Amino acid sequence: MGMYKNMTATANVANASGELQGFYVNSTTAGTIQFYDSATTTTTTPITGAITPAVGWHNLPVSTANGIYAVIGGTALNVTIAYK
């Protein structure tokens, strides 16, 4: 069983090591998202490059050492991130 966080702007998802399971894009208008292995706003350890996702579920199973930080860009993106 995992946790989730719904986001529309750049923010910290998890502040401890864990596992990013994936994300569901609820709506988007050319929005982008990029994930980092970080417990804070540090963007020095990227997990992914900038992704321009379509609406729907996106599997992204990856373990993190420090936490999960998501940077949302573009014009609009509403996303729910699943993690544990």
C-alpha cells in the first residue's frame, strides 16, 4: 500500500527515502514534470529528464535515497503522484 499527493505546482512529494511508483496525469495543457531524488528543493540528483506526459497513468517504479521532489512546468498540469 502506498501514499499519494495531488499537485499542480512544483513541490516536495516525500522527504525521506522510499519508492516512486508512478503518476496519474489528471489534466494537462503542454505541462511538464521532472522528478529528483531529494528531500528538499534541491535539483542536483535527477531521476528523470523533463517529461511532457499525456493524460493517464505512467508507471515509474524507482527507489530514492533521499526523497522525491517534483518540478512542474509548462502551462498547466494536474498530477497525482503515487509513492511509498
